[in-house]
Amino acid sequence: MAKEFSVPPVVFPSSAGNPNVPHQRRAPSAPPFQPSRPTSASFVGGPSNPSLPFMSFDIGSAPSSSFSAPVFASAAGGPLSTGAASFDDEPPLLEELGINTRQIWRKTASILNPFRVNPDLYEDADLSGPFLFLMAFGLFQLLAGKFHFGIILGWVTVAALFLYVVFNMLAGRNGNLDLYRCLSLVGYCMLPMVIFSAVSLFVPHGGLVIFAMGAVFVLWSTRVCTRLLVELALCGDEHRGLMAYACWLVYMLFSLLVIF
């Protein structure tokens, strides 16, 4: 059981009621710090107290200026707007990469007519058209269930190297057929083989028709390739028969790849 204790009240004596209690003086509190505000004259003429370093700004004397947009310089030295406008004058991306689609189409149309081949179109050799023909040839073979992309690229490279070696051995020092042009010609003359590969998808492979078609397309490619090699290279007329036989061997291999 808790016990209760009586606590006497606490009485604090006041100095006003009892004169015997000494009076305690308190130190006067200092007024809060209030910095003096400079007058308008101090802003115009300078600080009011010369001993204090203070910067003054004259708003009224500042010149009025309008904001102007920054102008960036292009790599050519002019402003960016002229540099951006110069993109319209640049050639297309295919021409910068060396791919001339019009020239490829003209060469393709020239091969489609084996009796009117224009050798002047093939003075500027390229590999863009031959690469497209080889990819199309491999795609038609893939539709027939044959994956021959690596074989096609390898055989074309070996065939171009074979024709290059044979022609330069026959022509001797007078031969001017380079390997790049030879590879370009062999690739462009693959167009009849591409057509043969596409037509063979709709022809049965067990009859005589596919062999007759193969012979026609082989003669087509052989005639075009032989004429281009003879016309573009010097001293080629006297070796026309041998060059035709070498071209016939090359395109015969590709026709057998289609048939079998």
C-alpha cells in the first residue's frame, strides 16, 4: 500500500516585498544588430564609408542590350546554317560508296542481248553488280533446297583467277587484263546462270529439257564473256578460241551446280 507524504508549498521571496533580500541587477541587453541601409547617393557616387570596400552598381548607366542567339561555326568555317544547307548538294550515299545503279542497270541490259554487247560500258569495272548476281544465284539455289553461297563465291574467285592466268600467259607481255576487271566480267556474265537457276525451279530435273536449257544458257554466258575479254584486252583476237574454251569450262561448272 503506497504511503502519502505531505509536501510543503514552496514560496519564492520577492525583492519587492522583503527589503532584506539584496536586489540583483541584470546587465542591460544590447539592441539587435541592424545594418544601416545605404542611401541612393551611395549607389550612385560610391560607398558612404570609404574605409569599407564596397562595390556599387549604377543600374541607370548600364547600356541596354538585347539577347542574341549563339551562332555555331561549321567544319568548313561558315555558320552552321550554311553547313546544314550544303547537305542538299552532296551526292547520294550509293555514289559515295562507289555504287552507280544506273551503270549497273546499263551493264545488265547489255548482257541480256548477247548479240549487241557494248564493251565500252565495262571499262569502269565494279563488283557491286556481280555481288548482287551471285547473291541472287545463291538465293535461287536456296529455294531449290541447296545451300551453295560459299561454293558460288569460291568458284567465281577461282574462275576469275583461272581466266586471268590463262589470258596473261597467252598474251605475254602485251596483256593488260587485271584481276579486278576479270573478276567483274566473270560476275556480270553470271546473269544467264542466274536466269537459268530461277527457271530451273519450275522445270523437272530428271528429263532432257533441263540439260537443253543448261546448254543454251552456258553458250550465252560463254559468248558474252569471251567477247568482253577480247574487246577490253589487247591482243585478244588471236586467242579468241582458247578464251572461249576457258569461259565454257567455267560456266559449265555453274550449270552442273544448278542441274545436280
